[in-house]
Amino acid sequence: MNKASPPGVKNWVEYLIVVTLVVAAAAVGSMFTPGEWYQQLDKPAWTPPNWVFPVAWTTLYAMIAVAGCLLLRADGWYGPAMRWWLGQLSLNALWSWLFFGQQQIDWALVDIVLLLASIGATVVLAWPRQRAAAWLLLPYLAWVGFATALNAAIWQLNR
């Protein structure tokens, strides 16, 4: 599939797969949510209230899905940006399991640093081929940058 291909049935099935993957990553994340353990952690004063996270993530997941569809249309499943997009989505789902599910703040920090780098790589690789996808991923990159700093601060405060 290339950029000029018309949106046919095959395209819609593939777009549905992309959206399903994003929903699955979001579902994994929602399985491991802040609970009593998280409430008892020392957190920096600049930690947002808990209600901010689902609002931000709902918006970001929609943007991630649209970016994934645009990347798929531009280069197919095997294009470099799409492969990085798939990798970042896996790291995204893994973070919630590590941080909230396993209560492994240190390993979650390793994961989120890799996530931040993979989102950055996706943006860089998408930029020349599918600029709209790259733009859609920039708020995600910024949010994960903030979340990385928050994860690091929580790790530092609770070692």
C-alpha cells in the first residue's frame, strides 16, 4: 500500500487493526490504575491530580491511532516509522503493568525512557513521509517527556 492508494476495504480493515491495537494498549493501561499503593507514595508537588491522566490519555490515544493509520497508509506495515510506532505502543502498554501492576518504579523508568526514545524515533522517521502523523505524535512525545520526569521524581523520592 502506498500513499496514493485509494481507501478501499483492505485499507479500512487495516485501519481497524491499528485502532484495535491502540484500544488494546489503552485497555492494558486501564487494568493497572493508581490504587492505595500509589496514593501512599511520596510524589513531587507538581504531580497532576489523578483526574488529569485519563483525560490526557484519551486524547493522546485518539491521536496515536490517527497517526498510526496515516503511517500505515504512507508506508504499510513494514515501513520504518510504522515499525517504531508498533514498538512504542508495546512499551506504552508495558509501562502501566510495570509501574502500577508490579510496583517496579525503577523498571517502569527504564521502560518510559525507551518509550520516549521510540516516540522520538517515530516522529523523526515519519516527518519526511507523513508529516501529519509526526505532528499528531508531538503532544504524546511532550506528555511522555513529562511522565518520564514524574516517574524519575517518584523513583527518587521513594528509593
